Amino acid sequence: MKTAIFFGSTTGTTEMIAQKVGELLGAEVYSANEIDKVEEYDFVIFATSTWGMGDLQDDWYDALEKLKTKNLSGKKVGLIGIGDQEGFGDTFVDGIGTIYEEIKDMGITLVGKTSTEGYNFGSSKAVVDEEFVGLVIDENNQSDLTDERIKNWVEKVK
Ligand SMILES: Cc1cc2nc3c(=O)[nH]c(=O)nc-3n(C[C@H](O)[C@H](O)[C@H](O)COP(=O)(O)O)c2cc1C
């Protein structure tokens, strides 16, 4: 399956995670600025960190507007959210919640929802029906769990 990851990253953390996932999945890895390529792929993964108070990473504002004009019908979609549950426990990884909200009715099949077990936060837009809408990574507080979380998620979505 032709797979691509599109990431938005301000200080490099999301990019690093996207590269790791890309390597394990054999996926192309692009900046969100290259979102125009999205229609070339069957399985697309959108990765964003969260900034401000629950805001998307900067590159995703334009990318999401463009994404909404694309034909995603029939595609499998995965989401990867990077955030800080201790520093921003009420807006934890909200960014992927925002992306999900915008694309969920575009005929996609969401893959790779995950349990919130093992995280400690107050609230998150990324939680839908008591599960995260994608893979959630917290390099600020739980970097020791990152490799295991990536591995489990990749196995699940493969
Ligand atoms: C000013 C600032 C605001 C942030 N706001 C949030 C937030 O609302 N929710 C969250 O989960 N993480 C938040 N974070 C944490 C970042 O998402 C985290 O540091 C992430 O690893 C950055 O990834 P990047 O380098 O790929 O952009 C914030 C960090 C900073 C410095």
C-alpha cells in the first residue's frame, strides 16, 4: 500500500517521530507544506505537535485548508499527535483532534486509534469515544515509552 506521512514540526520532535514511523512502515515522509501530494497515496498519516493552548503546529494551518479541498475518499488515514501532558494537560495533543474533526466526514477510514491508558492529563480534543484518535507521543515526559508506542502502533496499522 502506497503510504505517506505528512508532518508539521516546530522544534523537530514531530519530524523525528515521523521519520521513525516512516522507516518502520516503508512510507514516504513529507513536511505538511507538501500536502498537495496527498492524493497520490492510499494510506496517509498526518502528524502534528500542539502549540499555544491547543493550537495546531504552524505549518498545519495552510496544509489543513488545502487538505479540505482534496479527494480523500476511500483512503486510510492515521494520525500522530505530539504533546506535553504535564505542561498542557487540558489541551493535550489537541492538534490531532482538530485535524480529525475537519477530515472525518471526507470518506476516510481512520486507522490506529489507541488507548489513553498510561497517560495522565485533564482533557484532550484527541479523545473520541474514550480513545485517542491516533498515536500519541509525549517526548517531554515519557520519552522512554516512545519506541514501544511507535512499534505497537505500526504493528496495528500495518
Ligand atoms: C509555548 C508552547 C505551547 C505548547 N502547547 C501545547 C499544548 O497546548 N498541548 C500539548 O499537548 N503540548 C503543547 N506544547 C508541547 C509541544 O507540543 C511539544 O514540546 C512538542 O514536542 C513539540 O513538537 P515539535 O518540535 O515537533 O513542534 C507546547 C509547547 C510550547 C513550548
